[in-house]
Amino acid sequence: MNSPSILCTISVAFAVTVLAAAPRSFAGPLTPVDIGFSCGAGAYLNGNDTSTPKNCKGGPTKITSNWIEQGFVVTPDTAAAAGSEWDWAPLEDGEPIPDIKTGTSFGFPNTDAISVQEIGGGDFQFDSVAIEFPGTAKGVTEGYTIQGYLGTTLLFTETGSCVGTAGKPCSKTYNTIDSTSSVLINDLVITLSDTDTTGTERLDNIDVSASPEPGTLLLLGTGLSALAFSIRRRLAS
């Protein structure tokens, strides 16, 4: 085997080893995904296909199990699922319509969370989320906490809050909360809270960027191996 052939084989073998051993360190191009809670093919509420007209009309619907869209599943926390404290509102607000909402008007506790995961447990990057706090009571504190996990390890936390004044809500429109972290996670937890007894918080447009699966990277490595073999044969001839 001549020197160019040896160099080619070693380089490709090293690349395949890196891809197989450390897929998260070589994430490859990320794919943007907008979870907008809109009806359509591939969007399911509590297991019901929202592309069917009868499942995409009327007033708010309780999220008793989950919302599925574009390969991601949005699941209420245990307390919320038991008390149905998250609603999918197909004809209300949203940026654009529809959205999901929660709050103490749905019953206590006044802190409700959702978990966002890719079906199959893949890694992704959190980009942004739109949140609205329309509470109007004076002195009401409304806030959010956004946490990113890789397995059980907490990688980042973002928080924010506001205090309403009489006749003036924290926000009459949606505010986009941009991520301050670019790390890959596999579980995003968004918690909304308020100190009111009738408040409602709304959430929309959870934007993430999906990472290629390790299997995809392994296929790339296999292709590189085949390419190296072909080049070696040509150099040897």
C-alpha cells in the first residue's frame, strides 16, 4: 500500500471512530422545528389526529395525556395531567392561533409545567418560546422557569417574572423568550406560575433544533469507509 492510500485509510478510520464514539460532540447540522400547536398531519392531541376536522374545532380541550407534533411530544407534569390544568385552545390567542394555556383559574397548584422531548429520545437544542401573562390584578407576580436536561443532569436554567398593576397586565401580547444556551439536551421543562387565583398563562411556538440521530452519523461513517476502500483500490491499481 502506498503512502497516499495509507493516509486516506487512517484519516477516514479516525473520522468513523470519532463519529461512533462521540456523536454529541459532532452534532452535524441541526434541523429547526416549531411546535406551534396547530392542527394538521402528524399533530395529535391525547392520541387524536388533529388533521380530522372534528378534532380541530370548538373551544379549549384538556390535555390529559400529551400533544405530539413534528416528532416531538409535549407532556404536562403529573399534577397537571391529573387535574387537567393545561388546555389546548384551537381558536384562541396564540402567535398565531392556536396555543396552550394554564393558570390558577384551572385549579391549584398555581405552578404548572410541561416537558418537551423528541420521540425516541433524541438530542435537540432549545431556541425560544413565546409566553403571555395576561393577568390584571394588582400585585400579581407571574413568572417562568425554563430548564434543559440531558438525562437527569440539569444543564441550564432560565427564569423571568413580572408584577402586574391595577388594570395593567404583565403583557397583553406574547413575549418571545430566547435561549441563552446552545447545549444539546433531551428534555426541556417549562414551568409557568402566578400568585393570582384567576390568572391564565399562555404558551406558544416552542422552537427547537433537532440533532441528527447517532444512527444517522453511523451511516455517514459507513459511507466514508466505503469511500476510503474505493480510493484505496484506485490508488493501488
